Amino acid sequence: MTRLIAAMLLASLAACDTDMYGNTSACRDGDANTECPIDGSRESQAGAQPPSSDAPPDVRQLIERATAENEQCRGASGDDPETLKACNRRYEAMVELEARNWCLGGGEIAANDRWLRCSEDPDYRPGLLGSEPPFTERDIQEAAHIMTSAPK
């Protein structure tokens, strides 16, 4: 089973109260008694509170980009190749932000995370986003094939 099909199956589990990162609604809603996956909880919060006013303009632009890509990645159809591309662009923006010492964090729960300097987040761990975008070019091509071959 390819990563794309697995991602689409996970997305279809929304009715079972689980998103593509394995987060339940309690995790997404910030239930303090729920342990959430770190990778999904941080990345999915790319639309979090704006950074402190000391963020340089280039960092603010990257945060705006990550936020916009997050909205398309999380708010669009999971089998649309443009959605997968948006998720990859969000990942790239967040990796660039981390390289500039800006991360999501500081909240007691992921729902309260905000953009801050990674060095100011006691929970920060380098490389938390991983070393690869979430979707490969093959995943995107398969999604495009599914979209074009689906009955209308």
C-alpha cells in the first residue's frame, strides 16, 4: 500500500475521530489529559498565534507562507495533488523557519502554541519535523492519476 493510499485512508478515518497525523479530537482540541503525537501536533498548528514583534520581516513572511500552506493542506481534499503539494510547501517553510531559529511552541498544549525563537521553547527538539516532506513526488503523481481517472 503506498503512502498516498495510507494517507487517504487515515483522512477517511475522520468519522472515527482521527486525523491524518493520528490526532484525536481531544488532541486537536487541546485536552490536557491526552498525549498527542509530536510531529502532527506541531506541524498542524502552523496557523498558530503570530510571532512576537521582534520577528524580522523575512521570518514574518515565512510564517505567513507556512500559515497559508497549512490552510490549504488541512482544509482541502486529501486526494487532490494540490493539497499534497501545499503540505510539502508548509513543511519546507517550517524547516526554513527552524533553520532561522523560529518554531511553534511555548504552549502548555499544542492549541496554545505560538511562533517563538526555538531557543526560548523548553520543549524544542532539533529535527522534530523530520528530514523529508510528508509526500513524495510519486504520491503526488498517484493522486493526480486518481483525480483524472475517477468517474465524474
